[in-house]
Amino acid sequence: MKTAGKIATSVALMVTAACNAAEPLMADERLSVEQNVVYAQGKTRRGSKPLLMDIYQLREPCDTLKPLVVIIHGGAWVRGSKTQSQWDIRAKDAARRGYVAAAINYRLIPDRPVISDEFLPVRAGLIEAKADLPSRGTSRKNYANGITASIEDTAAALRFLTSDAPEQRCIDTSKIGLWGGSAGGVAAMHVAYGLDEYGISIPQPDVVIDYWGMMFKDGMMDAQDAPLFILHGSEDQRVATQGAYDLKAEADAKGVGAAMYIIEGAGHGYSGIRIYDWSQAVNGLRLLELTLNFLDAHLKDDAPAPVYESVIVD
């Protein structure tokens, strides 16, 4: 993207803000959760590290296999987890909507990840595209490792969920969504749009939800790629809002369906973005409903057609 260099200098601050909206009062007894499932062993300089996910879905008989949504947390590649900064709640939101939702952990920079041979070209591509990766006391090499580890681990989660007896978890492996925020949005988009050029084969997502993320490389999208939903604050000082406009422009140019919602006056994360709040509704739909409707449109056979639009929400 044209402004990615400016964005990259502030990526180290991509720590998701504290939530401003409470979880709706809906009984969690409706949900089942399979906690701390080991989906891979991540290599680090200290040895292997079990990579964990929590898998949520409605507590009901599996009469029909359900679409899968993988939830990827943010935290600037230095912090965060599957249960922090509302990402477990996002998984519950998706599960209540009828999805199997897997919220994942991935290796962070403090873990000192070791990238596999398969993903080393991804790391090299990131460094080549953005020699000014953020430092802030952390070397560019370590940042490249952290970003690549999040991409590699998200791919590993997809491979696990689609191969480890998915029918026993009621997963329809032909219908997959990725939903990430901040650093998690980076991982989601690079997995969806950026691995084919390296010959890396993964279960292909059918839709991507990007909350206040970015892409380091431009030109990654192809016409047949997964549609993209973008949510971003107009005053985001950590991931520049121009990146959202660039994502939408690239999607439009490549013929990839995309919806973009810019929240006027909002900062990074949930700082001014209130996905449950009627005050930020668009055409009578709150931001969470718009998100879930976008997932439905691409993952459920009986859902209404997707809405591809660009809206500035005052």
C-alpha cells in the first residue's frame, strides 16, 4: 500500500485498547468450549512451545456441520492472548451466531520464535517490503520473526482444524472465515492473501474480517480471493487510517468484494469504536451485526447477499 511505510513505523504500538462496551447479557450456558486445545508445537529458541486454542460453539446436537471462524488477537506481536481484549467475546459472538469459533494463541516476540523453512520466504518478503519495520528497542529481525510467527501459526491452526477429525467438532471445512484485530488483522490478511506467491498451501478462507489492521505488502490480493470487511477509527494513531482506504482501493481494483466502515473520531482498538452501540449503527445495524452479517453472507447458504460499501460513521 502506498502509505505502508508510515504505518509500519508505529506498528509497535498496536496494543488493543481496553473495551468500551460490555458483553451483552446472553447466557453462556448456551455455549460449549473446548479449552486449551494444542494445535501445534511452535519452535522457539528455548525449545518447542505448545500453541493453544479455545473452540466455542452452541451446545446442541450436530445435525449439520457448521462454518469455521478463526479468531486472532492483537497486541503488537509482544503481548495479548486468546482470552484478552475481548477476543474470547468475539469468539462467543460468532459461536452464538451458529459458527464453530476457534480463538488462538500464537508465538510472540518475547517467545523468540524460530521460523520454519516453509515460512522463511514470508519473513524475507516482509523485510524486503518494509526495511523500516518498527524497532522501539526490539530489532527489526525480531519484529520480522514475530510477524511471520503469527502468520505461520494462524496457518497451522487452519491446518489443524480442517484435518484433526473436524466432523467431530461439527466443522464444515469448506466454509472458513478469519477474524483478526490489529496484529491479528495483519496475520489474517497475510494468510488469506499473501501465501500463494510462496507456494504455501493452506485451507483457503472464504471471508476475512479486519479490525484496525494493515498489510505490509501491496498487490497481494487476487480477483478470486476472500472478501474483506474493514473496521477502523478515523483518528487511529497506531495504524494509520489511510491503510484502511488503501485496502479498500486494492480490493476494488482487484475485484475482491469489500466493505469498509470508518468510525469518525475513534482511535485504535475499541477506543471510540463501540460495536454494540446503537449510536454507531449503519442503516439500523450495529457494527457487530454488520460484521456477523458479512460472515453470514459468505459462509451460510441461506444468508442475504453481501453488502459491499464504504461508510464513514459519524
